[in-house]
Amino acid sequence: MKSFKKSSFFLKILRYGFTIFIIISINFILPRMMPGDPLVFLFGEEVYGAAIRNPQLLQSLSEKYGLDKSLSEQFLIYIGNIINGDFGQSFSFGRSVAEIIAERIPLTLMLTIPSTILSLFIGTLLGLSLGFNSNSHLKRSVSSFLIALHSIPSYWFAMLLLLVFSLWLNLTPTGGAPPKDANIISILHHIALPFSLLTILNIAYISIIIRGLTMEIAEEPFVMTARSKGLSWIKLRIRHLLLPSLAPFLSLAAMELGFAFSGALLVEIAFSWPGIGYTMWQAVVERDYPLLQGAFTAVSLIVVLANAIADVLSYIFDPRIRMGENE
């Protein structure tokens, strides 16, 4: 029994380790598949044109930034540097990639963590309500509206909010992050639109998923028995609908964190919010390989870590998983 648990534990560790290796490998390959020479974006077309006419200068620049080596050599150097915690120097910023990521991730977390927590709370309650007795006309209409809302592109929604609240009503700035010495009013002023947009879109997504989970469980015999006992709205939905769906709900929460980071990419670009998503966009535009690789790796590791935490919590709170290992 113990040996089985240990083997299952080590298999999960190997699975996450393999996932991280694949992510790191993809992060290395994808930027190098993009057209264009990074030296053009690093020095500009005039300097690059002069370098082409001077092969020695072009060679020295390529050697300085490690672009003269083969892809296999670059990959081995890349893996070794990551193990040592060195993501290299940014081509466009001329600074350590790790320093840039350390500055930008808190701004993304400022958006994603509060919006994810709030949307999980509201979306779960809304989904539980919509999934129970879901045949009413009002609940079907609300569900259809949420599906339509979730289908709206985030960048289009962002431009609409900027048009109304920034240009027409002049209530919020058109973009950017608050200064470092800003007070709480200024911070809320800058963060209001991107935070609201992420929260609204996440609520729509979560409520749709929770509604589906609730509809699957609502017709189970133990739920029908609980309803016949006349349990309160809260006890019935939390104890008999949400708790049996705890394992998929925790997985949903982990995926929602990844969705928040990926969704924040376009939102940050639309609102010029200098978080990790905006940084990745800058790196793509300027062909900044080290910065792009470092940003992708950081975001990917956060998502993998969130899924690992979801696995641990599912094991702790769902007895069916523990029973399956004990069989």
C-alpha cells in the first residue's frame, strides 16, 4: 500500500517535471521560428545595414549575444542558465530578464489574483443558482447572456470600456499603471477598468462551468433526498452540490489562474498596463528572445504550480481520490 502511494507520488513529480521540460523547450523553439533577425530590433535598421556591410562587426555582435552558435548549443546554454536562475540579458532593455520579470509580475498579480478570487466567489454562487432548477425562463435567459458575454473578445470589450469611461465620461485614465508613490485613490483610478473587465469575463466563464457541474449532480438521489428534507438554499447548494464537485472545482480554479494570465495579455495591451503580458507583447514586437523566453517560462511555471496545488487540495478534500489509491 505504502509503496503504491510512493510510486503514485513520484509519478506525479515526474509528470510535472516532464511538463516543465516541454514548456521550457517550446519556449526556446517558438521565438526562433518567428521571422526577422533580432539584431535589427536591437540596433535598428541603419546599424544593422552597416553591420551587414561589415562582416566582422556582424560576427562580433552575433558572438556577443550568442546568436552565432547552433540551435543545439544555444539550447544547452539556455537550459544550464535556467537551472542557475539566469534568464540572460534583455536585448531591448539592456537589463537582466529576471529583474524585469520581478518588476512586471506584481503588476499582473495585482490584476489577476483579486479578479480571480472575486470571480470565483460570484461565479460559483451564480452557477449554483443557474444549475439548480435550470429550466426556468429567467435562468435560461441569464445563461444565454453569460455565454454571449464570454464569447466577446477581451480586446474589443476593453476598447468599448475605454471609449465610454475614459473618452466620453472622462472618469478613468486611458491606460498605464499608477506611479510608485500613488495613493490608494490613484491606484483604484488606474486599475478600475482592467480589473472590472477581467472580473466580468471570468465570472461569465466560471458560472457557465459551475452551472454544468451543478446540473449533473442536481438529479442524483442524495440531492433529491436533501431537497425533500427542506434544507436551506445555502446548505443544499454548498453541502450537496458544491462539495461533491470539489475536485473539478479545484481544477477549475487552477485553470482559471492560467486563463487569467493568458486573458490578461490582451487586456494589459489594450490598457497599456505594464505587466507580464504587456512585457511579452513588447518582447514579440522587438524579437527580444531572452525576455520572451523568460516571461513565458515564468507564466508557465505559475500555471503548473497552480495545477500541482489543485492536485494536492483535491487529494486532501476529496475522499474518493484517496479511496481510489487505497483499492
